[in-house]
Amino acid sequence: MTAPAHERTSDDLIKAEEPVLAHNYHPLPVVVARAEGTWVEDVEGRRYLDMLAGYSALNFGHRHPALIEAAHRQLDRLTLTSRAFHNDRLAEFAERLAELTGLDMVLPMNTGAEAVESGIKVARKWAYDVKGVPADQATIVVAAENFHGRTTTIVSFSTDETARAGFGPFTPGFRIVPYNDLAALEEAVDETTAAVLLEPIQGEAGVVIPDEGYLAGVRELTRRKGCLFIADEIQSGLGRTGRTLAVEHEGVVPDVLLLGKALGGGIVPVSAVVARREVLGVLHPGEHGSTFGGNPLAAAVGTAVVELLETGEFQRRAAELGQVLHGGLAELVGRGVTGFRARGLWAGVDVDPAIGTGREISERLMREGVLVKDTHGSTIRLAPPLTITAEELGSALGALEKVLGAAG
């Protein structure tokens, strides 16, 4: 008989997963049982500072009181109607999200990958109905080293062979150009191009920040060439970089915005395609849908997330504490860190490979009570909740300094 979870140790639970869970992740060996704010606690009661925040899904920390209250209130009233009927929470969510982003219409979905897939469909439909691209000839230009999800269509335009190998045949209609290269983008866009789809900052690639002027250049090029600019802000958006959206650092407003992760407050999966009216207006009943997309619980939590962002508090915190993070990492360059890229409370840190891989550094930090996640090679990512304090941030940087020093 299976023992209840509360009677099992962390080791027991990790071993229990092995035969019954698909091996599509390689988690750090920590079993989280409770969380509050920037801290999590494992089965045995050990506490860890969360410096990943669910890949930005927990921008407001674990169990933010305003978000938990909104969820509890809605759980007592109504959780799901499907889109076969209207519900009393969806209109306000869409109104306020559109106002927050400076766009017109919202297509509510659930996961980030669903938002990307939906954005691709909308862009193709717009190309045929509005731009006049011949049927089935629409193309979308994307950037190398992108990460937009792992569905079969999305991995079709990935350059990460781990995500692609063994999953073909792949969906046609995509052109891949180097990131941060306007000349290559100019050459790839033609009369069949429906959209240019980019991350304003490439997260999975190691928090890669383009040169100043690149995003503005993409905006100018897409306007001139008559195609859409789709900004995937699923990781970079909603306060992470010190602005509501990362594109705001260059004063850019895309035609289509993809949001997710933090939009659900770390409570429920919520994503959205937000766009100009003439773009999302191409959809008609029956052409796209989601049973859970825009459900009342998601809309209630999503509205509470927008309310938090409307104050500007979290954007300011990310900008101010981002300076602390940047300064602390700068002091580690040459002392185990070979380089880093940071904007707001988000950083990709390149560790000297002689000291260890990103996975090894993450495991050593875990033993010091700090949780991070590696990406390619010897790079780790830091993306703490925006509720983190300067003292907590200093503690995390101190743990990193200790790990690097001990390894060196």
C-alpha cells in the first residue's frame, strides 16, 4: 500500500516518482512541501531562498496574500463555465489587462505554450485575411536560440536539438535568423511574412539582452514591411525587468503580446494573447478555443495580478533591487564568474567551467539553502520573486560567492 505523503521523507518521495512519472525533467533533489513569500520549506523542514520563482511564474512570491484572497473568494462562488457561456469575471480581466499593456483585445488561454500557438494561428489568419498572403504560404520569422515552448509546432523552429531530436516531422512555415541581427532579419522578411516572433530578452538561452535599439529596429522594420511584431513576454513581462514589459525599455509597443507565467500569480495557469483590435479581430466563433481559457478562477486571479502591477510597486522594486543584483554580480566577475547579463531582477550568470557545470553550481547552492536553476553549460539563472528584500538578495549573493570560492 502507498504510504501517505506526510509519512514519506524527501528521499522516499524522489524514489517514488521514478517508476510512475515521465522523465521529462531533471529536478534538483529537493522536495518542497510549504512556501511563503521568497522562502520554501522541504518535507524535513529545511528552508531555502527561492531564486528561481517558477521561471517568473512567482513574480509576486509564494502565496501572495492578495492573490490567495482573490482565489479563495472565487473558489467559493464559481470556478468554471467553459466559454459556452459568459462569466462575470472575464470582462474586467480583459479590460484591465488591455489597459495595462496599451493594447485593445485579449484572447485568454492557460499555458505559455498555448499563448504562443495561439499567436501563431492569429498571425497566419491575419496574413491571409488582411495582408493578402496566398493560402498556406504565410511565414513567420523567429530568432535562433529561442525558447517559446515545447509543442511540436514550437520545437519545429527551435535550434535546441534536445528539444527537437526524435519529434519530427516538423511544422513548416518558419524562418530562423540570428538574434540581435537586424540585417539578417531584414533579409528574411518578404511579402509572405505574417510576423516576426521574438523574446525581447531570451530567457532559456541565458538571459540574453539584445543591443540597445534592436527592439526599436524590429518595430520599425515590421511596420515598414507590413508584418506583425509578436513579443513573447511570457518570462520577461509583468514586472520582471523593472518595467511592466521588457519592450518598454525601448518604448516599443508590439502588435501582439504573449503573456503567461506571472499572470496566474503562481496559483493557476493563466496566459493571454493581447493585441491590436484589427489583429485579434480576425478570429471568428469556432476558429479557436479553450475549455479552461478565461475561466472565472483564472480571471479573478489574473485581475488581482493586474491590480498589483497597476500600482507600479513591483516594477520599481525590480528596478531598484536589480541594481543591487547587478552590483553584487559585478564584484564576482574574475572570482569564479566569467560574465553575466542582467536586467531588473533577472540575470544569467556564466560560471568558470573549471569550477563546475551549471547543474553542479545549482546543487552546491541548494546545499547552502539557495535554489537556482542552470541552463546551458556553466550558466545559471537568477530570477527571485519581486518581493525579495535587499537583505535576502545579499544572502543569496553571499552563498554564490561562498560556493564559487570553495570550488575555486
